Amino acid sequence: MKQSSITEQEVRTILSTIPYPGFTRDIVSFGVVRGITVGDELIIQMVLSTNDTGVASELRNRVTQALGASFPGISSKVLLDVQAPVQSPGQGPVSIPIPGVRHVIAVASGKGGVGKSTLSVNLAAALASTGLNVGLCDCDLYGPSVALMCGASERPSADEQGMIIPPEHHGMKIMSMGLLLESDSPAVLRGPMVTRYTQQFLRNVAWGELDVLILDLPPGTGDIQLTIVQTIPLTGALIVTTPQEVAVIDARKAVSMFQKTNVPILGILENMAYFVVPGDTARHEIFGSGGGIGEATRLGVPFLGSLPLDPELRIASDSGVPLVLSHPELPVSSLIQKAAESLLPVLR
């Protein structure tokens, strides 16, 4: 194919099939591609939100291979102008702090069903019990559960400026899609609406003065995670997994996503690590063993502990009272409290 026969739109279409490393979203919608010039040489300008040279190198390879496959003979003529701006850890080019909020911690997982929301609620409640001003934002718009787990059912009101006033439960300010929908109503949202709601939960809620805002993220690495890492400076991310390899592999993807956007990993917390039959002392490792601590060791990040599969944790969640508050004497509550206390040094 001759160089002159290639159009900018054809190039853009090809680039829109290339995912940003660590994400499922393509580099065009991600905002990485800033310019395409078709002439004697094809010039593609990309701006990254990370200084990780590995990301730039991987992107160069992906772009070159994709263009070469679509336009045979053009690869040698492609010039990639990759720019990585100097920035603070966790901040993208348009990352703006939430007024009044000192720290933002994302609780994430690679897959669903690992107890991430349950632990988000209990970690937030544990931090609030230490005297910190804590907010908890349920960013899982499709499967919100924070409201139920905190016993919140009232519709949020608005102040004179139109800011949403979050209800307070168990010493925490709470925001969740579950407060805006009827109990049996699904959240039917397309990509742009997901981004808008996520921004509203973060920017249009009157959080006030908070020491820390905990974000309960949905599983995976989709639009919601992308919106957050692009627009909010995160203090760090905490990764929840179970011991089994399937969960650990997906947790690894979540870790990679945060690392590629310069967000520190504060630790890995392993849930459902074992079950102890009442009246017995033997541990039954239903989902295997060693996955969480092995991954933490491999990555060189803190391991925040292994939590048992405890029916009391489920019962407390269904009743709307975090277990760390209703039954602080239980072993699982003590382990969650210890994990929360490990975060205190970064919140000072």
C-alpha cells in the first residue's frame, strides 16, 4: 500500500483496536493518541500518564505490529512520538484532588466473589473506629452492595449548591448507587454514563473534611477504574484475593493496572483462606493456600494477612452492621482491624 493512500481515519480505526497496557480500553478512547500525521512518514503522537519506560516500549511494539499487519510495508516508516509527563505518583495529566479529602484508597480485585465489598466496609469502619474521618464510596455501579452492608436505605438529599449530602452510618459518610435505585431495579448504564456517575460520586458529593475516602471498586479493569486513575490522585490501592490461582491471576492484572499508572500498592489481603469447623481447631483450606502471600512476595508488596471464611462476616453484612463493630472480639474482626491499622502510617 502506498503511503499516500492511507487516511488518518484508517489509522485511527486501527489504533482503536489496541488496548492500553493493563487495561481493557483502547488507546484512542483512553486519550493516549494526541495526533496523527499522514505524509511522507506516518507520525503518531502519544502522551502517556506514566513514566514507566516498559509501557512506552510495549505500546510502540503494539502500534507497529498492528499497523504493519493492516498496511504491509509501512512499519519502517512509522514514527512514534511518545511523551511521558513528569508527575507525582498516582496522578495522571488531569488528576485533581477531591476538595477536603486528604487521602483516597482504592480497594480492588481482579475478579468478583472474593469479598472485596465486605472487606471495604469493614476496613472503612475499622479506620473510623480509630478516630479518623472516613468516607466510603461504592464505585461498583452495576452491583452496589455497600448501602445494604452499612444498613443505609435513605435517599441522599442535596444542599443549596446542588451537592449530594451523603448519609452517615457507623461513623462513615456513605455514597452508593444502591441509595439511588429501588431494591429490584438494575443499573442500565453505557460507558459515558458510567463515567459521568463515577465523577458525580467523587466530585458532586459533599464529602467534607475527610482523612481518607475508601473506594470500593468493581472487579476487573474497566471504565470505572480508568476514570478513577485518570482523574483522582490515589494514595494507593489495596488488592483483595482468595488463595486459589484463578483469583490470584486476576488480582495480578489489577496490580498491573495500578502499577502502569503509578499508583502504589499498599498491600494484598487474602480472604476466604481457610474454614474452621466450630468446636474444632483444624483449618480446612477450601480454596487452596499460599496464593496471596506468594503473590505479595513476588511483587515485593506488603501482605496484610489471611482471613478465614467465617459465616459471622456474612451475617453481619446482611444485617447492615460491619463485623468489626458488632463483634470486635472475633478472630476475623481482629485480623481486619490489624489490616486497617497497617494503613495508618500512609494516612498520617
